[in-house]
Amino acid sequence: MPATKAIIARDPRFTALNWALEDVAVSDAPGDNEVLVEMVASGVCHTDIVLSAVPPGQVGVLYPKVMGHEGSGYARKVGKNVTGVVEGDPVLLSFYSCGKCEQCEEKHPSYCDAFAKENYGGRKGHVTITNTNTSSTGNGNSGDGEEVYSRFFGQSSFARYSIVDGACIVNAKDLLQSDDELALFAPLGCGFQTGMGAIENVARPDANTVLVVLGLGSVGIAALMTAALHPHKAIIGVDRLPSRLELAKELGATHTIDTSPPGFNLNKALREIFPNGVSTVIDTTGAPPLIEDGLKSLRQRGKIVLIGVTPMQYELGVSVVQHINSGRAVIGCIEGDCIPSEAIPKLIQWYREGRFPIDKLISYFEAHDFKKALAGLDDGSVVKAVLKWKDV
Ligand SMILES: [Zn+2]
Ligand SMILES: [Zn+2]
């Protein structure tokens, strides 16, 4: 069992995140379908935060748990059924899918029957707390020998070592130009592919499209950069932070809208520019007022693509008659409906061509500084935080 460290998420007690870097032992005996990965880096995705703040049991989340689902590193031990990767290969990690259900067979693995259970719930059996001095962890309730849920999104990459399902692995051997790129490419496996896929696989804009991106975090910016690669009529970036609106302009937005003024109304603001409404709204905020206004702002045959997670109990009301007469569509979207083994190489290719400049979006933090990363994401100074695991 390698002695190592992991960020352990504990019961948030309904208030906030309860994360601390703790000493753990990770099994060095991956199952037949698993790989022991030595993590180099892991992006912090909003879902790590959202799913660490829910009460125990909601959407299958139980504590203590190792989050992290944008990992990169090296395969150190490979289970006998895992193909396409050998010991020592650099790997990029994405979500788990079973490969056998109807959705997987139809090449929509992010809608896999096992998605929620395996990716949100995870399993016990691979990680054990080994803190000898419980007061040093900062969260005050660590117990030596306590078993921890891992395999979050099949990978639990907020750890120096982790047992990862083979289905999560994209072999990066032929994708990298240097080892340093492992940290740069870590976030491709969730946030960036989600934004890209929302455009390529779901929204599918054309030259007449007026596209609106609500929320300019890493997913929204990835969607915007992808849309900018296609002919379009307009791309409108919407956020409350001036720095994000500036960034959106740099990366291809034709218009930006600031939501921060008191009494802001998105539908009104959009119709001032496009009185007939807009073609496509991509919501990455999960903010009900923006989603509702986004729906109202659609022109005939317009569509809204829902990516941002709303409060768990929230339901969006739709007037059926209006919906019929307008031909509008409301579409849910997870992981951009991507196949990671295809999406990740494509994004790397775009990066090399200068068309998807993720290096402008990433801020690096040592893993023990994860609180600084969270603060930067919270105040908007960081678009995508990537934690590095080498020196923990
Ligand atoms: Zn499946
Ligand atoms: Zn994610």
C-alpha cells in the first residue's frame, strides 16, 4: 500500500466544503479492470465542489471521499483486463462508462446506465486514512484506519496515487510533446470537453446562429472558443465579472453582456441586440433566473442547452402550447456528449494549431495549496485551477 496523500472531502454539514489534505494508504493492487495511477495533476471542476457540498446520501454521495475527475499521470500497475496502456505510459483521465449498455453501444457514454452510480457514488476498498496526528488535518474528525470512498468518476484524482478504472484512461503516449504537458492537458477530461462537445455534438451552430454562452468559467469559455471556430452570426458571452467578459472578447465573442447591474434582465438585454431572439443558449451557470430568461430569449426553433447544475430540487416550467408553436428545444447535456478517447486528442490537436488556447485559462497550484485554488475560483480570478501532486 503506497503511503501518500489525498484531499479528503468530509460531510459538509450543510454549510460548506470540508476538504483537508490527509495521509492515506492507497492499495497497490488494482483489480483486473483497474490501473494504479501516479497522479501528476488534476483539474478542479465545479462538480467536485457541488458534489462535496451535498448532504450525505444525496445523488449517491457518501463521505469521507476523494474527489477529483480531471486527472493526469502515469500508469504504475495495470490490471490484466485493461488494454491500450502499459506500465509507465502517461495517461489522461476522464469519466467512467460501462461500455456495455445501450447508450455506450450507441456511442453516447456520458449517458451510460451506470454513470451516476459509478461516477458520483464511487466505492470503498482502495483508500484508508493513515493520519497519526488527527489534529494536523484541520478538519478535526479523521480516524486512523478509516476507509474512504474513492473511484469518484472512476478516478478520484485528488490524490498522489489512485486506483482508476481502465475505462477512464486515455493513453497520452502519442499525444504529448513533453512531460510538462500532462498538467496542461489534465482538465481536458471534463470541463473543456464538456464545453467543446456542447457546441460540436449538441448545439451544432451554423452561419445564421446567434449563440449565447451564460457563464464564462472553464466550460463556458471552452464552448465559446469552440463556437468561434465555426461560421456564426454572433457569439454573446454573458457573465458578471469584467475580467471574464474581456477574456471572452479576446477568444472570439462578438458581444458581451454584464449581468451585474441591479435589476438586470437577460431576455431584455438580448432582445435589445437581437429583437427576434437568439438561436442557441448554452447555460453553464445553473442559475434559475438566467435559465428562465434564456428560454424566453429564444427565437422560433431556438434551443437552450442545460449544463450548469441548478439547486437539486429546481424544476424548469415550460408552456407546452408556447413550446409547440415556437418549436423550441430544451436539451440537457453532460460531458458534452463526448467520447473522451476521441474528444481529448481532438482538443490537443486544436491546441497545437493555436485554435484552443487552454494555456491562457489555467492557473497551477501545488496540491497542498488547494484552498488558494478554491478561493481563486470563488472570486473569479482563476478560470481553471490545476493541482500538481509531485511534491505533496
Ligand atoms: Zn454504459
Ligand atoms: Zn467535471
